[in-house]
Amino acid sequence: MSFFADLAYQFIDGEWRAGSGSWDIIDFNPYDQEKLASITVAGVDQVDEAYRAAERAQRAWARSNPYERRDVTERLLRLIEEREEEIIEALVLELGGTRSKAAYEVRLAKEFVREAIQLALRPQGRILPSPVDGKENRVYGLPVGVIGVISPFNFPFLISMKSVAPALALGNAVVIKPNQNTPITGGGLIAKLFQDAGLPDGLLNVLITDIAEIGDALIEHPVPRVISFAGSDKVGRHVAAVSAGHFKRVILELSGNSALIVMDDADIDYAVDAAVFSRFVYQGQVCMAANRVLVDRAVEAEFTEKFVARVAALRTGDPRDPQTQIGPLINGFQAEALTSLVDRAVAEGATALLRGRTDGNLVEPSVLAGLPADSGLHGQEIFGPVVLLVPFEGEDEAVRIANDSPYGLSGAVHTANVERGVRIAQRIETGMVHVNDGTVNDEPQVAFGGEKFSGVGRLNGESTIEAFTTQKWVSIQHGRSHFPI
């Protein structure tokens, strides 16, 4: 397809270039295996070129009028709106997600760009008092410099954009490395939009490559001061360790194992709807997805009957079909791994209330109950359309089960008593909990991030300013200081 072929290059210093690496990434449609593009990977030399270009361009950009940065971001938003249908279609083809999921991703990305427009003009700095007579303290908020962004495959346009747009609006430069499963929607497409919006050359660079080619060059390079990474906790640990060795700041959005809790006074029909969305949106390939649905024994039978019926009615198939609700997993490896996980759960004693078939990358939903409490699957991220139903008795047991996980990203509590829900939410060891809602939520002004193995740092709103700026103290002595020596 010409759309993908036109963007199947490295984007360095305002130029579209062939990669200098030794092999090609093949971009496939995960539903029908159609080849979308072939991209020669970037080599270590191009990592250096991209970062050096960003470093050069950023100096002038940091000194530029904030209104110029705002104007570029406003033009970006208009371009996204004008090309929305094209972007949605690209997301459906490259990710294998449904059209409704792609539309949701683009809609939320636009909200983050709108927030970035505001950030460009947000005053950065404070004047603080001093105990020394005649002294004035100024604390300036300055762009940190160059930021490396490593984005995942599941929401590539959104997650790249929520770091890139505000980072640039705040006066930084950026180098993106998209996931090799989504090199266009997570990288090339974003570069093209910014280029057409009039962003000066060098400020945004895209490297389509892999650790097999460049090793840790993207993280170890001396230019970037912040690494914004979204992906698995396994890779996140490595990113954190390498970054720490080079004194770089990290923002890590990692794996999750969210619990959606249904209390005995919950609106069951509404809780079923929330649980189906929270588990099966984009085939469950979402870090915030509800891996575990915890149900009070008082309503277990009613909830389970209605939930299984709703899940059984979900249609699996071609994501381009508007009737499809479950599309393919991103690749065959993930499909095989998920099928093996269901087999393992059943072998350990779980009951498959619903067991989906696997056909290539298409994996139908499975609902598992009765998994032994000592099974390691309770604490594992399940990245696909498989859900565990877990009964409990009372608030204390619900909280204990929810917290019995190495992860702590999101969660939800359903109850007729809102303050009861808030009380439970405060006891759950996650970065985010939603009362009477789904586990999958993201808003531009609200701090987003996890606890435990689910990440480090926060993004969105004021948290984004903190992530992508640094503080400099400048004091002025209007009188004369008295020195002890």
C-alpha cells in the first residue's frame, strides 16, 4: 500500500532515508498477513545522526517564542483532524484492532495534542523568598533537552504522541523508536504529521530498528537526558538499569495485572459491561486491561451467568468488519503463547466456562474460573482475550486478592456506595483506580502511571511538565551578602 510504503523509511534531520542496518523489518497486517511495508533497520551510525541532529536543533527551539511552538502544535491538531479517517484505517491495518478501537485511540490522541497546545504557553518558573537580605531567588523551568521515546504496539499513535507532542511544545527535541510491529503508526506517520505542520528539521527523528541491530545505543547515547518507555516490565527493567548507569531520567509505563472488583451491592448489568470492555478491548492487549475480575460470592452466580453470555456473544474476525469486536493478536507468537496459557490453567485445575478457539492470529475469548489460589497465573500479565474470574467474601479479601500481584497499574471497583468504593480504591496498591468504571482510562490532565513492577514516574498534565523539564535556580543579590570568610 502506498500509504505505508511512502513512510517506510528512517526520518533523520528532516529527511526520509533508507536504513543503514543489515536486515529488513517486514510490516504485516496481523489479520491476513498482507505485507504492508519493508523497512531496512537503522544502524548505530544513524542513532548517532538522529541524536546529534536533535541536539543541534533543540538549542534554537528552546529559545524560540512559545507562541511559535504553540502554532506548530495547533497545525498538528488540524492535520490529525483532516486526516483522521486515513489514520484510523492505518491503525486497523497495522494493529489488527477494530475500527472502534482505532477511533478511540485517535480521539484520545487529539485530546493530548490539545493539552500540548496549552503546555506551550504554560508559565515555567517561580520567584521564591530568601532568608538573606537583598536576595531574590528565581527557579526557572527549562526544557530538559533531547528525549528518547520508545513506544509499544498496542496504542502506538496515542502513546508516542502523548510523549512527543508535549515534549516538543515544552521546547525539547525527540527521537522515537516505535515498536517493530507498528513502525508506521507509531513512528513514520507521526513524523509526517509534524513535518507537514511545519516543525523545524531535526527536532523530531524516527528510528525504525531493533536491539539486535543497535544493542543499547539508543539508551546509552550521551545526548538524550530522558527516556520515555512503554512496554513490558522485562524490557523496562533493562531500560531502567542501562539508563541509571548513564544518569538518565526514565519514565516507564510497564505491564499490568489489573483487578476489576464487583461488590455485593454493585449494578450487575453495568459491572458486566465494564468488565467486558476492560478485558476485551483490543483483544486484551492493553496494559490496563482487567486480567482478573473479582466478584463477591453474594452476586457471583448472577454476574458469572451474565458475563459469560456477553463474552460468548463477542464476534471474532476481520477487524475491518464493523461487526467484529475481537480482532487478531499482533503476531503468531502471542497467539501461541496465549493458547498455551489457557492449556496450562486448565491443567492446573481451572474450569473453562468459555474456551475460545485459535485460528492463526485469531484467538477467541476464554473465561476461566476456579484457578487454584497458588497458581502463578494469578500474578501474571495476560496479554490477550483471556480472563480469570475470582470469588471473594468481603472488602478485606477483595483488597488482599487485588494486591496479590507484582504489578500495580490500574483497577476498578463497582459498588452502589461511592464512598465505599473510594475507601476500597485507596487500599489497592495501584497508580490508578476507577470507581464504577472500567480499568482502561487515560485523560490528558490526570497523572498516569503505576506502582510496583508497573512503572516509574507519571505522565499527563503537570506530571508531563515535571517529566520533560528541569529546574534551574538563579539567585540575585540586590544588596550585598556578608561572607563568614
